[in-house]
Amino acid sequence: MTPYRIVAISDKLAGLVRQTRLSPHYKHPAHAEVATGYGPCRHCLRTFNVGEDRRILFTYDPFWGVEPLPLPGPVFIHEGDCERYPVDGGIPEDLREHALTLNAYGRGRRLLAQEYVADGQVEPVVERLLDRSEIDYIHVRDTEAGCYDFRIERAELDLRAVLAT
């Protein structure tokens, strides 16, 4: 088994979006609204309570600071403070009931594999992908909406600079 960690949007980035109401790196206006979909929040990785929770929509590039080629897209975070998902928390329980796409990347943002998980059994797929030495990290996306949810990387990787962004 390859130990891995879950990388949600950082506290610093979430706080900046909440404070400025701008997307980081792009400075596009962020939009706040009552949740009309389950999300998840890219900071705490919890699903939204539709019709109840307030969320902020903004443009985010999950490759920022990792790869030179951008691939921005829309993401949500809770409008109010929430606790960042722990790196050692394993696959978020809230997301198991949703179909997920795992995009496995090598250096240079090369997509080396793409796997679909619809039954909540994410761990065996993650472990199989990370056992391949040419795969550096995995982006988890919602299969239905196509949106970026979070990154998975080997536990021994040292991407502290990326985590701080």
C-alpha cells in the first residue's frame, strides 16, 4: 500500500477568497450564494446543505505552483469559516456517494491515466495509480459536473510550497 495524503485548498487561499471576494491568481470577482448543489467545499471537502449553506464560487487553478500550464475552473468554498480537511483524513466520506474521476498526472501535466469510481471504493484505485512511479499526483473531479475537488499525492512528497499557496 502506498501511503498518500489529501490536499484541499489551503487555509490561506480560502481566507483570501473570503476576505477579498476575488479569485486568487486571476482576480476575477467571486460570487456568493445559497448552495444549489452539493459541491463540495474545496477547503473542508464537505458537501453543502442545498438551500441552506452559503458558498463562494471562484476561479481556481489546481495546477498553480505545480505545473507551468494553467487549467482554471470554477470551485466553491463555504462563505463562512470551516476547518481544512486533514491531509491524513483519507478519502472524504461525503464524496463517496458521488461518481468521481481520478486523473493521474506525471511531470509536465501529462495525463497518464484516468479512472472512474462510482461505488465509493476509491482507495484501491488510488493505491494502484500511485504504485506507478511515473505518476506524481492525482486530481479528483466530480464525474457529473467535471469540477476539480482535491489532489492526492504520495505521503513522502514534499510539496510544502504548494500547500502554502
